[in-house]
Amino acid sequence: MNKLNPSLKHHTFVGLFICIWIFVFTFYIKPFDGTTGDYSWWTFLSVGFSLIAFICYFITAMVQDSIYQISYKWNIILEVFSILFFLLINLIFSYLYYKSPFLNGILTFNEFSIAVLKSAIIFTPIIIFGRSITLRFLPEEYKKEVVEIIEKNKEEEKLIIRGEYKLDILKIKKADLVCISKSQNYVEVFFIENNTIQSKLIRSSLKKINSEISFLVQVHRSHLINPSHFKSWKDSNTIFLSHIEIPISKNYKNNLSAI
């Protein structure tokens, strides 16, 4: 799973589904070998385990939402972490309840863990299924919001332009780069700083820069532009960028058609 529905409302339904499943499994399967309890004992155990599972899953949902809000990305590692986190805290709190004065369970923690592990083999696919179902209910407006945030983060990414010399380096935001022009054995980097155009000479070639920075568009044999700074055409041979004009050669005009 490389997506996540962070909605606590939708994960509450998953928690309820898990809660019901655990109650039915515990009450009817009675997974603890050697445990002899009456009807009331198994009822207390099943109800307690199901409520604990619901609370633990809700805690997991809040934790994963906090993680997701940082980068708005999700992958299989984070998915596995979430499930393992739920299983771990559920195991701990379930055992504490099992050993409480209400139940006075006789199994040691190791024996209890082995019994729970056997149940988890059946239980984990249920969790995965429930979590995958939530993706079908991911609101469209939330998808758009995530896309906008990801795009904004991309714009704020740091860009490092290096020259041939060790100290020949420029660090700027990707969104601040306007264009790069050839200047004999150097390239002149134009960028925005404090809402004004600035420039810096770096010992490098335009060809090398073009191969290293993939989003730049070549509009002239001596000019590369950041397409996000394209404003309008001045005439058939010149375009306006942010705070600067750039000539356009006939051979590269087609590169502007996608902007």
C-alpha cells in the first residue's frame, strides 16, 4: 500500500470492524490453551479485548496521521510500521487486562504472546483488508489538497548548482531560479532574492547544467529557463520572464509549446 486515508472517521469504522471480529474470535474460538473459565469469564475477556483493540487502533490512526502530515507520503514501510505498532500496543494492554483482578489470567507474558501471535496470523489480513477499504472513501477534495501541498513542497525544494571550483556553488530554492545563460566559459544564473533579480557567475557549461537540472527548458543555444517564470511573449523572438527578457531562437520555439 503506497497510499493512506488519514481520516479518523473512516479508521473508526475499521476499529469497530476489528473490535467486533476480536470479540467473536475470542468468545467462540477461546484461543488460550489450558484456560478454563466460565461463561462470565470469557464474556469479560472478549469484551475487554475488543474494546482495547478499538482504543489501540484509534491511537494507531492518530499516530499515522501525525506521520502522514509531515510529508504527505506513504509507503509499505510505514504501512508495516503502523500495523506492527497496533499489534504491539494491543498485546501489551491486552495482557495487562488479562492479568488484572477482573480476570486473574494464569498465562505468563511469553505464553500469552505465543497465543496472541497464533491469532495474529489470522488477524493481520483482516486489518490489511479493512485499511485497504478506506482508500475507496478518500475524499476528492482531500486528494486535491494533498496534491497542492506536494507541489508546494516541490517548489520549496533547495537547488544546488555547482561549478568546477570547490567554492563555486549556489544554493537557492527551486522556485527562485529564473534562467541560466551562457557567458563564455561560465554560466550566469539568474534568480530572485528579496523580490529582485540577482545573478551569479559559475564556471560550468550550459550543456552540463541542462543535464543536471531536468526541469529547465532550453529556448536558445545560450539560454535555459525555469518554465514556471514564463510570463508572456514580447514578440516572435523574445519572451518575458520574471524581471528579465530572454531571446528565443527558431530551433527551440517548439520547446515552449508545453509551457
